[in-house]
Amino acid sequence: MLRDKDRVGRIQRVLSENNWDALVCTLPSNVLLLSGYWPVIGSAVAFFTRDGGVIVLAPEDERELAEQGWADEVRTFDSESVADVLAEIAARLAFGPGSVFGYEASASFEPSTYASAFRYGAGIQSLLGSAFPSVALADATAGLARLKSVLTERELSLVRRACEIAREAYSTTSASINAGMQEFDAAALLRSKLLRGSAANQRCDGFAYCMSGPNSAEAYAAFQQTRSRTMEHGDFVLLHCNSYCGGFWTDITRTFTIGRPDARKSAITDAVLHASRQAIGAVRPGIRASAVDQAAREVLNARGFGKAFKHGTGHGVGFAAINHNAPPRIHALSDEVLEPGMVFNIEPAVYIPGMGGMRQCNMVAVTYDGAELLTGFQNEAPDLILR
């Protein structure tokens, strides 16, 4: 992989600003950030030094993936332990007293890379302390979050690809849903269309969920839950998708009705779609993220659904799918300012207990002129009616 010079330059600036000699990361999304390599198992370690040097330690099974990143050096471990490789690298790099490493010291959200994944947790402190006994460690969580909040053009191209895969999946799935189908069948169909990718280091897949009828009213929860409910004529059918490509994620929802919706569901659908358009229209560099939230909320308040909108309008997406702390946080109290390259979701919604929930979750990127809608499909009311 060609080195992402834009990303490398940004990381070097953060190191310089904080007077750190290196960043050391183990979480897969941060290894991806530093090296262009997205680990599978989670036991990889990435070093990024102030002069722009990148060293990756990866399990032998992931050698091919690691070598497709832009690391200057890839060391694999199998029979020899990570501690042994770290000690060898430490002797060569010779960081002495006064040196400072930024590392992941705080809790964070991390997208799933495999059914089971290793996390070093506090153990990385012990490993680094043994290999670099005279080096001080500094919490780099805030700096890493800031770096991940603005994507480079290469990174954005992978988000676009993940969105395109989702578009194709939604088109196929929505044409096949009908009354009598169970939620898990619809979710499985959507999920089956996400498995794509022609290059090993751009593996593409994702997760999908379906919540219908009264179940869809619970979709504001911290996680989505597909059940065995049989869908009926007139139901809201909320399909949620987190697709990914090369380690870069989406957060997308479309809510359909089976057959022509009644007057109440039509009013809810129109309100949510209008709120989505208003929020997307408010996106531009230099405004506070709270203004985007306000644009969506004003529409739903005016339509009488304000209290049924039970979460913020969005959050940063890209290096993670669902991380409500990822900047820019699109909610009423956010003081973050939008800038070109930020990617986030916009997800106005209405949840009515016992009846159903309607959410339209789109992906947008901030440009110098406004917003690029990355999910320009099924955004009109007729598109959301399942015949």
C-alpha cells in the first residue's frame, strides 16, 4: 500500500504538539490509523515515531495483511513472544530518559474484527515498562480521537465503498421483504449482501439487524436486537446496517412499511425524512455540531414528535461504527465545530411505544462547500413502501 502521506503528516503534528517521541497502539482501529493495516485477532502492536517511522508487530498468521499496510518494518511473532520482539526493538530504537510514548490509557469503543479478539488492556503498560524502562507513558486517547475525527481522502474512499455495498444490499433486501417473513430472515438477507471485497487488506462485510412493528419502537436502545417476530401488513420494518470495508465503517438505517402506510405512519415518515434533509442541509464547515442537531429537532418538535426523538442526531463514524463519543458528536450540548473531512451519521427518529419506530440514518462527509451525502438512496417516502 502506498503511504497515506496526509495521515502520516497529521500524526506527526500531534506527536510534535504533545512533545511525544512515539505513539504505541494496540487497538485494531488505532493500528489501522498508524499503519494502514487492520488487525484481525487484536494482538498486533504499532509504533509510530516522531520522524514518521512505522514499525508493526503482528501475529505470523496476519503477515500478509500487515505487509499490505505502509509500515517501514513488519515483525511477526509466533514461537517468540511479543515481549521478546519488543525488547529487541527497544534495544535498537534506544529511547532513553526523558522520552515519552503516547498510548491508549482510557476506555474506548472498538469495532469487532472477529468473533473473538484479544485486547492487551492494562497489560500493555507492563510490556512497555519492561522493554522501555526509562520511557514515560502519556494518555493519548484524546489525541487519537481527534486524529480519527477527520478522514483523509484514502480513508473516505473506503467509507464510500462501504456505503455503496450497503446501497446494493438495501436495494436487494427491500425488494424481497413481505408480510409473513420473520425479522431474522430479513436481517440475514441484508447481512448476506455485505460480504464483499477484492483485496485482502480491504475485506468488506458487516452486521445487519431487523426490528419490526412494536419491536421497532425499541430501536433507540444501545444495541439493536433482531427477533423471530413475523412481520405483518402495515408494519414499520426498521433495517439497520453497519457495513465496513478495509476497516472503515458505516452506520445506516432505513425504515420501510409493508404496504401503504396509514395516516399516522405517513406523518411520522414525512417528519423524519424532512428532519433528515434539514439536518444535512445545515452541515458546513465552521458551524457547531449542535446546530445540525437543532435543525433536525426543530422539525420534529414542530410536527409534534419532539419527545419521541430519544437520542442525539449523530456521532462520528469511520474508524468505528457505533461510538457515541466519537467526534463530532451531533447533539444539543456539543460544542464541537465541523471541518472538512469529518464523517458522521445523521439519524433523526420517532419511537412510539406499542406502535413502532421510524429512523432514517444517513452518512455524510463535511466538504468545503457543505455536505456530501454518502448514502443517497431510499431517502424519499415512496422508496420506503414495500409493495
